Amino acid sequence: MTATHAVFHTIALVVRQNTDGIAESVGSVVDFLQQGGHEVVFEEQTAAHLGLQFDNIRVMDAAGIGADCDAAIVMGGDGTMLGIARQLAPFDVPLIGINQGRLGFMTDIPLDGMLDVLARILSGSYKAERRTLLEGHVMRAGESIHVGMAVNDVVVMRGTGAGMAELRVEVDGHFMYNQRSDGLIISTPTGSTAYALSAGGPLLHPSLGGIVLVPIAPHALSNRPIVLPESSEIIIEIVRGRDISVNFDMQTFASLQSQDRIVIQRSPHAITFLHPEGWSYYNTLREKLHWNEYPSGEGKLN
């Protein structure tokens, strides 16, 4: 979807912490936005990290950004984007990613030329893309003890040095299998290029409505990845195992016990990424997964 009528009065800046030299890049973005008539606010952890270098900028928490901001610019890597995306998903604040990390599947604007790209996006020339999230409830003795949201994935896994975990998996009230493995990845299409991919899962285009289940080092080689409808309710029960945990985007955790159940389904919230006009998911895959690298003289069409 291409939109040309959005107005971005107030813009939040979210910046990756512990990045050498980032203040200079942040300063150039702040100056650019203010000169363009936009009000700039800092996310609270960003303000704490940058200290007094920008003491004239208002500071807001995620709820404040959700209530008052028209967009958020994220300067960092995919981890920075994951963290703020989960917090802002309930508020439907669109996200713009400038890559200060390594891979940058979600923070797709390079530092070089970033101001020109931002100018085009903020003038209304952009491609808006919606991404689904997962929500998980950890149930113990019938009570919810932890709730998490994931942009990429929910991962149930054994601890280092522990034996295999045995998991019982149920989908929409139907028993699927008991699985002995190092764990199980439940992934969104966005997360299909992350941990799920390294564990042998398929790539899903972000526009697809699907949830991927990918076993981690299963005991039975017949346990294979499967793509389920996005409407599915997935219940994972811990049958046995030691030091088992569940994590959401590898950023929030809960320790699990035998008989705990994790109920996972699509979140009612979604996130919106604003990409430069002409952005293509296939270009991103080609660049980040190095599909454009051929051995000399091979792989090219004549």
C-alpha cells in the first residue's frame, strides 16, 4: 500500500544503546526533523543513554509515544526494532528503521543517504507494510503467570546441559504430537528469516497469514516444520524436562515447570513499517541472505 496523505507532526526517536559515535548520527536526524517543522521526542531509554547532549528534547515512555506521536524512527538493529515494536504495537504507531546494526531485515534504511530517504517518507512517498504478531500466555495450574508478545517468535527450549525436552503440542483442540527435542520455535512470517530459518524452517512472505512451527534438533527425524493458519490456537504442554524456558523474541523470558502450558495465538495487534518507495521484500532477501552472490560465471541468465 502506498499512502500520500499522512501527516507526521510529532516523531519519536528510538536509538540503539551502547553504540559508539551514534550521537553524531542522532544529531543530524534531530536537526533535519526540527528544520522540517517536526517536533522530536526521545524514548526514555534513548534519552538516558544520550545523557545531556540533547537536553532540549522532550522524553516519553512507550505509552506517551503511542498517545502523542505520529511515527517512530528507530536507529539501531533488528533487536532494537523488536523491543520497541512490541511496546508500540497496541498504539499502531508506524515505524521507520535506520540500520545501525549488522543484518537489518527490519531496519532497512542505510546510514548513507538516510536524510534523503527520510525526507521522501515524511513527505508521503512510502510503502506501508503491516506485520502480524504472536501473543502467548503461560498457564500454571489454570492461572496465567506470564503474558508475552512476539514480532519474530516464541521459543520453548531446554537449558544448557539439560536433557531433551518432551513437549505435547495441540492445535485448535486437536492433539498434534508429543515431541522430544531441544525445543520448538513458533514463528510469525517476519520471524521466518530469523531463528526459525537457522533451524531449517521455511521462508514466509510477510503478507501471508501463517504461523510456522519449527522443531529444534528433534529426536525423530520425521518431526518437520509445518505452517499453520494464522487463526490457529497452539497449546504446548511441558511433559518433562529440566531448565525449560519460553522466550519472546529472545528478549523476555519465563521459566517453566512440568505440566505448564503455553497458549499461543495471533495477537490482536499488528505493526506497520514504512519503507522507502520502491522497497521490495525480495530485494531485502537477496541482499541480506546474499542471494546475489554467485561463483564466477555461474547463476546468471544469458
